[in-house]
Amino acid sequence: MKAAFIRQTGTPDVIEYGELATPEPGPTEVLVKVGAVSVNPIDTYIRSGMIKVATSFPYIIGCDLAGTVERVGSQATRFKTGDRVWGSNQSLFGRRGSFAEYAAVDEKWLYPIPAQMLDAQAAAGALTGITAHLGLHLNAGLKPGEVVFVNGGAGGVGSAVIQLAKAAGAKVIATVGNSDKKALCESWGADCVIDYHSPTLDDEIKAFTAANGGLQVWYETQVPTNFDRTIGLMSPRGRIIVMAGRNARPEFPNGAFYVKDLRLFGFAMFNATPEEQRACAEAINSLAAQGTWKPQVGRTLPLAEAAAAHRLQEENTLQKQGTLTGKIVLVP
């Protein structure tokens, strides 16, 4: 089979595209004929060696996938040949990556694709959708009527936060960098979308929250840098979520935090159990069936161009070039 893999960590140029042996599914695995994969920032961190996971080579990169079951292992019971499935969590903890024509995946990390979804959409929403759901529900315990602020509403996780929060009956404030992204967030249901360049940004946030019962959940998709500001905008007993910025060491106003009875949650979706992630996936699939879960595909490239895809991802994640809206999807 063709696959995108590395023989050493480094820049995107270390990614090769060539022939590797098609994997055989183990007893609890299924062999998926991959229809689409998507690129996540963590994929670039693993490839670069910033996250030291790739230790055995050749190493197939990639976490997310969507496709069709080709064969099932002797003890696999959840799927049959011909089923369409999506999943995430590959390429970590000894699991093989997804950037290949075929992937052998334990059935506990796979979920059925709703009939109305394309493989590209299912792959684009895999990691980001599960991450957003875990943050909002397992961690923050979002309730109907609460106000959620999401920093970076047009990003992969940000767009998922908007859609999932609205589906849960919340009101959403999102920040964006331009008018096109503002229109996208509004199309997903965001109630208040503000350009983060605005000199009156915080005043606009305060005005909306004052009129809507306060600010209960702050979902930070960017590197947290100013907890004084965040805590100052939160309502008592509000919940703050952080899931980015591995090397960040921001100052923390301890007194202001505990006087408001606030909660701070940090999480990585890969730490969630298969059962926790399946609950997220089932909820997301239900929303897709209702037409209220629409992952944003930004660019579609052939799998052979995985190195170019990683460069594009890094330009936007690390260099903040703002040239990408939505997920990068690769097709074998």
C-alpha cells in the first residue's frame, strides 16, 4: 500500500510517500480502506520530534481517518465489511498512523459515519469534534442557557466548540481575525462574533455577557497568555478550559481566581478513555444526522502531498499566517 511516513523526526521534508506493507488486522482490529484523513497540529509536533512519540521507524503519521471496513479481526464485533467508519487517536501510544491507503485500527477507536456525511467531513471533524465535546461536557459540564466564549472561533476546535455549544442550548461569543471568518462563525450559530483586533474587544464581550447572564465557560483554543484578563471577564463559578500551549508559563492571579470560585480544566483528548470518546462520537453523530454538525474542510490535497500539508499546517499553527480556514484533508 501507499503511505506517508517518516524514517526520522524533523522538518516536513522528512515525510516520504511510498510503499509499505498492508497491515493485517489483529483480533480486535478492523482493516479500513482509507477514504480521507485530516491534518492536526499534533501530527506536526510528532513528526518534528517536539512530542517524542515516533521512536520506531518507518513511522506512519496521522491521527484521524475515515473510510470503509475491508476486513474484521476474529474478535471484532462492532463492525462488518462494508461499514463506513471514522476515528481518531491513531499514531500514539504504539498505535499505527492513519496516513495510508489502509489502516488496521482497534474497533474501540472507530465510530459509524452518518449516511449524509462524506469521508472528508468525517475525517475533518474527528479529533476536533471529540476535543470540543470533551472540553464542553466532560470537563466544563456545560448547561443550557450558559454563555461560552471561544478564542479562535474559525479554527478546527473553535468551529466545533461553536456548533456543539449551540446544540447544547448555550450562547456563544467567538473571536476571529477577519470578516470572512466572522461570517462563517455566524453561519454556525455564534451569537456574538468579534474581531480580536478590535480596540474595544473586552468592552464588547462585557456588553454581551451583561445582557445574557454572565460568562460561564471560557474555551481557550490558543496559547493562554493573560489569566488576569480571562479571570476578570468570568462570572462566579465559571469554568476555564485550556488545551493548547505546551510550553506556556503565564502568570496566574491566584486570589482573583479563588475569590470567584472559578474552575480551571486542562486536558488532552488522547487521555480520555475509549468509552469517554465513544460517548462524544455518538453525540456528534446524532448532531450530524440532524444537520447541525458540519466540519469545515479548508483544503483538500492528495495523500502524496502530505509534506506540503504539514508545511501549510505549521504556517498557520506556529507562524500564524492566517492562510487556512478549516481542516486540511488528504485523500489517498
